[in-house]
Amino acid sequence: SAQTPVYSTLPDASLMEPVAGWSHVRMARRTDQHIIMVNEGPDGKGFLVCNDCGAAVPGDDEKALHDVRRPYPGAKTRCMHRNHTNVNLGYDFVTDMLVLEIPLDDPALDAGRDHPMTWLQRAAQSLAEALRMTVSKELDIEYTELVSGYRIRQQGKGACVDIYLYDSLSSGAGYALRLADDLPGLLTSAQSLLAGCTCDSACYNCLKHYRNQYVHAMLDRHAALVLLAWAETGRIAPPLSLAKQKAKLAPLQNILAAAGCTITCDDASGSLRIERVGRAIRLLIYPWMNRTPQKMAGILALPDALFKYAKPYALESILNALR
């Protein structure tokens, strides 16, 4: 399948419009935008294509191409495919687009630089899917008639998230541009969709469905809600209470106990104290969207998402700090 659609247009500040009731969102209607669709092949290895006969295989293994015959009937000789090229497949087309710009200009926010597993990618992907589903219901159209995506742009010390929607057909029916007239209501409906489920991350009652299987692993309705809260009022996640931090650590407690660790609450610092064989650290679990706290002696600060998506990494970090 194709990777995330790519477009290269940078926003023109003079064409950006504010969105009523959403203090950190601006929108732009863009006509005749060039969209690039690229398929990089399995594991990003592209495709081997014979320049003489057109035979092609996914990947970059030359041996796989040897067993492929000419891709047309009537050939009397066998092509040995010695003249081949490794390429990505793709095409571009022109369509109308609606773009939402969400600047992350607060120094307390993690703009995707503090940790390799950024919350921003999950949040942006989930919000794009939520908007696409909401619009499909509101306009009573097929899900496939609109395409949504996101782009993260580094901007100074912060970042900008662009969420875009466009008609799937070149010079389509104009659905994307029509959305601008009721964008505040659509954002509120998307917020209700994300908040109205009880699942841990995403499920078939909220964000998942057959046609977005390729992004199921990226979907997290909670991350999208955090991004929407920022977009609406500029709210960032408050520090986690000791009770919530302990609940985040709960899946690892048995393993830590087996490794000889004892866990207590340090009310004075608002963190968890973990001790092992005479060594002790204070573990501070903080909201994923917030910038990593400044390093302090004896304190290990980890984002709460590690205890959900990367438990082995979180465990390794704790045990290494106790050595």
C-alpha cells in the first residue's frame, strides 16, 4: 500500500484563517494542490524493475527477479533482467485541500524531540482518522471519498502539526473545501467520537475499521484528545498524581519485586521511590505530551506512554538506574 500522502506546499500566513472557539487552530482552503503518493515497497526497499522488459518484483533482491518472465505474451526469448533499476513507485495528482495548522509553541510541550517514541505522531494520526470518520458521517459520503493525513513541521524551538483532508479523486466533488464552513462543529464532533469510547487506545467502536488497518498500531484516542485539548484552549496535561503514577507502574511491579526491588511513595517529591540492594532512585512518571523534566540527581523521569507501549524499555531504564 502507499505511504502517507506527501505535499510540499508551505502555509502562507496571509491565507490562514482562525477557527472560532479553537484558539490554537488555523485553517486554509487550498485549491489545485499537488499530492504525491509513494509506495516504498516492503521494509522501504522499493521495487526492482527490468529496464528492458518491464518485469518487476518487490524488494531489492536480484535473485527474485530471475524467475520472473517477460510481463507480456508472445515473447520468443527469455529476458535475463540484467539491466534493472531499484525504484519507488508513485504518482502525483491535483486536488482541493483543507489544511488545519496546530502550532505547538509552548516550551512545556514535547514537540517530538525529547524522546524517540513521540506522542505527536500517534496524536496527529488519530486526529486525522477521527476527522475523516466524522466528516464521512456528517456529509453522508463513503469513507473512501476523502483522504486525511498529517505533517509535522519543525518551527523554531517548537513544531506545527498540519492535519489535512482532500478529495480522493483528482478535481473531486469539493467535499474538502465545504468542510471549512462548519469546522468548529466538526472538531467538536471528532472530540465527542474520541471521548465517547471506553477502550484503552483504539477499537472498532471508535477509530479502527477495515480500511485503515495499516495505521491501527498508531491509533490512540487519548493522544488525539490531548492534542485537541491543546488546540481548543491551550491546555497541557497536568502532572500525574502519585496514585496515577503507581497505576502506570503496576504492570511492572511483579517483575521489579522478583528483581529485588521495593516500591514506596515519596509524597515530598511527588514521585515513587524504588530501592534495590542499598541503591535507591525516585521515579517520576510524567504525561507523554510534556517536555522531559530537567535532569536532577537521583530522579529518573519517564513518560507514561512507555508503561503502555514499551514496557521492556521502561523496565530496562529502571533497572539500569539502580545499578
